[in-house]
Amino acid sequence: MSRNTSTRTRRTAIASAGILGGAALVLAVPAMAGAHVGVSPDELVAGDHGVLTFSFSHGCENSPTTALRITIPDGLASVAPTMDGDWDIQVERGDDGLVSAVTYTALTPVPTDLRGAVSMSVGLDESTPESLAFPVVQECVEGATEWTQLAEDGEDPHSLEAPAPVVTVAESPADDAHGDHDAAATDGDEATTSDVAGIALGAGGLVAGISALVVAILAYRRRV
């Protein structure tokens, strides 16, 4: 084999390895991006109640999932895990008696190619913060994954390797209506002030007109 032929052979092998490696990376990226614990819905209204569903479709390095431990954030008025025949549920409470964490243990490990989900009912009050983070520890037959990362200000949450599920809390319609009422009342006060000013100016103009008429009549009589 000539030197040129040997060189071309090595270049072809390197290029092939690069293509295969790139293809593997392309396939791995979507899998990594989809391998997280999500929450639905991801938005609730302050002062309302809702049911949150935490779902996943991948295990830890392709190992079946055995349990999910979900830490409950401060600011919730109530938490009630949903009973499910596929999961054993354990509830932890803090010194204040409120639920601090919920652990769902699968009666049968969830294979990595199947979707698993657990849910809980939550109650919000007017003091609930604008964002609620639910750190999750996903335990598997082999290993565990901690979905606990939170995005900093200005950071893209999608750039995190293991983001925690986050629920946004929207302002209640009652608060919006109250704000609209205040705005309408303010507009009404301004309109009333404008009306009073208009009436005063009109009255002043009328008085001035009458005075001018009287002066004109008196002047006419003097000439006559």
C-alpha cells in the first residue's frame, strides 16, 4: 500500500469516527433534554386550589425508577397527595404541622421507556409567592438523580442539567378587578373635578357677559 493510500485510509477512518460520534451526540442531546421531572400545570392562581402532576419518562442512566421524593415549598396553605394503586405514599410534616415532603414509592419499578406520574392537590392563599419550586429526588434501582437546580436571574432554565419543577403563581382575578375599580374611581374623581371646574368657568363667563350687557345699556341711555 502506498503512502498516499495509507493517508487517505486514516483520514477516512477519522472522518467516519467523527460522523458517528456527532450522530451519537445528536441523539443523546434530545434524550438528556427530555430526561427530567416536569410539572403540569406550571401556573396556578393565587388564592385558588389545583392538582399538580409530576411526570417523568426516563430513569437514572436508564435504570428503572423506584421512588420520587418531592420537597414542598413554603407558601402553600394545604397539600394532599393523590392516592394511587401504583405508588406507596409517605408524608413528612414540619414542626408547624404543614406538609414538608412527599415520597412516592413505586410498587413496581417504572421502566425507563415508560411514562410515570404522581399527583397532589395544593391550596394557595394570598400570601403565596410568585414562584414555587418543587425539588425532586428521583431514586432508581441503580443510582439516583436530584432535580433541584434553579435558574438565577437572567439564566435560561432550559440550560440547567437537572432543573427542579417550578410553578408560577399568577395574580388572582379579584385583585385585578380591585385594581380596575380603583382606576375607575380615580378616573371618576378626575371627571368630577373637571366638571366642577367647567361649571365654575361657565358661571364666570355668564356673569361677565351680563356685566358687559348692563354697561352697554347704561352707555346707550347716556347718549340718548
